[in-house]
Amino acid sequence: MNVLIACEESQRVCKAFLEKGHNAYSCDLEKSGGGLKDRHILMDALMVINGGVVRLENGKKIEIPKWDLIIAHPPCTYLTNSATRHHSLKRTPVNWIDGRTLSRVQAIDFFMRFVYANCDKIAIENPVGVMSTIYRQPDQIIHPYQFAESVDDAENYVTKATCLWLKGLDALRTNDLEKPNNKEKYGQSPLGKTYSWAMITTNDPRTRSKTFPGIAKAMAEQWG
């Protein structure tokens, strides 16, 4: 299949599909972090979602008549529930709210462009946020631990809610592992708030936004 992984710099999902023999490409305005320049489209994803001539990071141009599968990771900075507090006058000056509201509208429009892309199979990933009410409820909410090999799989056995909006695809099959006990794993703050993976990991948004290996593998195995 011709597979587009939109808004992916890490190439984790792209590599998982390549390992299964698919003609997969990541796409982002950032250069590839996975080292496969010949598999990274260095363009605005909206310019390539309907196929056509695309420019790779290595300088070459190729033509993709049409994508058979699109997996999109639209930026979530202005779409998460946690970002909503910045739209309240209780916390944010009105002149800041105007700018953030415009950015949220643009982020919503970007998200919806993938919804209406000319492709039979589409998956759009985002954290829990405003698209559940502005667009519709997601088809599935997953956590990395549901794709871990065991409770000893430190890289995947964590909680991090991720919503999936699907078109022409089945929900991902998950394992039967119990949900990690974050209080035992990470402890609590002085105010009694239980820490989670997202709270104790690096503050680098690029690192935190990478698709977990277990989820990437499941996407390639089940949707490929």
C-alpha cells in the first residue's frame, strides 16, 4: 500500500509500515528524526494528502497517484483540554485569548482537512481535547500499555490517552494487561496529585509526541 504518515518527524510509524513491506512515507515541515531521508516528505502535509508529485528530504521528487492509507498526527497544542484554560479570562488577558482562539480555529481547520481527504482509509490521532465535541467522539481511545508485550515492557507499559478517529479501518486490537498503577510507579506531588508518564518525562514536546513503538507496530500489523 501507499501509506502517508502525516505530521510525523520521528518516522516510528513510517518504519513500522516499511518493515511490513509497504510503500510508506512520513511527512512534516521538520526534517526527519528517524534518519530515512528517502522516506520523508519535507512539505506541508496538506499539499500532499491527495497525492501527486512530492519532494523528499533527500532532494528527489516522486509521484504518488493516491494514498491507500493516511495516518495523521495533527499538532495538538491548541486542541487539548489542557489548552482550554488559556481561553478563560480568569487566567488569560483578553489580547492573548484573541490570538490563541485564532490559533485554535486554524488547528481545527487543519485537523478537518484530513477528515475530508480523498482516501478510503484514514486514521487521525490526537490527545483528548476539543475535537471530541467540535467534530465527534473518537472511534477509540488507546493507551501505550494496551500494546506492551508485558508489564516489564518499560517503553510501552505506561498510560497516555490517545484518541483515534477512523475511516475505513477497524479499531486496534489491544492486549489484556491491567492498567499501570501510576501512584506506585511515579508517586504523588505534595498536593496529592498522582504523577503520570507525561508529567515525569522530558518537557521536550517533540519527544513527548512520538508514537510509542507498540502502537506503531500494531498499526502496521493490523491496518497494513
